[in-house]
Amino acid sequence: MSVTAYLLIQTDVGKAAEVAEEIRTISGIVAADDVTGPYDVIARAESETLDDLGRMVVSRVQMVAGITRTTTCPVVNL
């Protein structure tokens, strides 16, 4: 069973398109879209475990130039 999460991403002004484009190249990212509102990019990620998801966010996603803040929202099945 895999873990799915939405990543809510804030970027530097004018960097949303570049960030979304680079995020899409990361293994485990299923989609990344520019949006309006309090976040600039929303991405959907999948990984084998919650620990793998955390490692991907910290070591790959947060290293993308132009990202100022991320919030990770794991999907739960109630």
C-alpha cells in the first residue's frame, strides 16, 4: 500500500511556474500545478511509506530553488 499526499507550496514572487516545472521531474511526484490563493503550487506525491515521503520532501522538494515554504498533507482513508 502506498502513501499519497498533497504538497502545498509557497514560492518567491514570480517563481511558481519554474518551481512547478522542476517539481514535476522529481520521482514520486504525480502532478504539480500552479494555483492562485495562499499557495503558489500544489503537487500530488506518492511513496511506499510515510518515511519515504518525508525524505522525498526534505531532500528533493524543499531543495528546489524558489520554494519558501511547504506543507505536506497525507491523504487518509476514513
